[in-house]
Amino acid sequence: MGEQTDKKAEAGGESEAKPAKKKPPIVAMVAVLVVMAVEGAVVFVVAGMTKGGQTASASELHEGHGTESEAVAEVPVFHGKFQNQTSGRVWIWETEIVLEVRQKHVEHITHELERRQAAVRDAISRIYRRAQLAQLREPGSETITRQLTAMLDEFFGPDPEGHSMIERVLVPVCDGYSADF
């Protein structure tokens, strides 16, 4: 009998030593596929609901539809040079500033520019003197344009309807030259 128990123990030991074969987790794979299908359907529905551009159409602009007072005109504000020393070096910035305004506001803006020319020039020079070199070197002059727009909007005030009289501030020239030759 001792031999039979030894053989059973060996047989039992062998079965314990062999790992049991595991079946692939079919339930987990099915669950992942279902979740992916639901996500795909939700993305498709949300994308379909947010396609606002499909019904948009462009309309052509025809000359003569707007009134002459709504036409845009350019009003020169300043052309000259300013110093800037914020980088530790002296820079000379040549600049030109032009306003795009509606034709109905041109007379008011030119009158105010003539009447308060020194105040406008002083405000512009303060903007250029305080600006960081990186702001003055921006390819599109975004920071300087934004500061000039805010200053000039405050200077001219709103029109009777409460809108800005300035359509756009243009800075066609903003060239810096180091004064350290």
C-alpha cells in the first residue's frame, strides 16, 4: 500500500506542477469591442450634429449696396521715429500709423488729430518707449497695434451709436535700428 500512495502522490504532484490551460478571455474581448463600437457611434452622432458649415452659403458683395458713409477711408496719424531703451541698448524705431475709418467719421477724426496733435504723439511715443523689444519685433506688430487701438479708441471715443470710430489701426512701417554702431 505504501507504493500505491507514493504513486498517487507522484501523480498528484505532477498534476499540480502542470499549469492548467487558460481559455482566452472572450468576455473581456467582447466587452472592449462593444465599448469601442458605442464610442464610435457617439463620435459619429456628435460630429454629425455639430456640422454647422454645411448649410452656410456665401453671399456676394455688390458695389453700390452700401452707402457712401459706410465706405472705409485711410487717415494718416503719424510718421516718424521713436527711441526705445528697454533692452539695455538704444534702438530707433521708425514707424507709420494709419487709421481705417468709415467715411462718415473721417471729418471728426481729422479735426481731432489736428486739434490734439501733441497729445496723440505723446501717447504714441509712450507706447513705443515702454514696449519690450520682442513686442516691437513681432512680424505682425500685434501687441503694438492692440495698444495703439486701445489708446486711440479712448482718445476719439465712441460714435453716437456706441461703436468705435476706428475700424482698424494699420502700422505699415515699424522698422528698428540699433543706435550702437
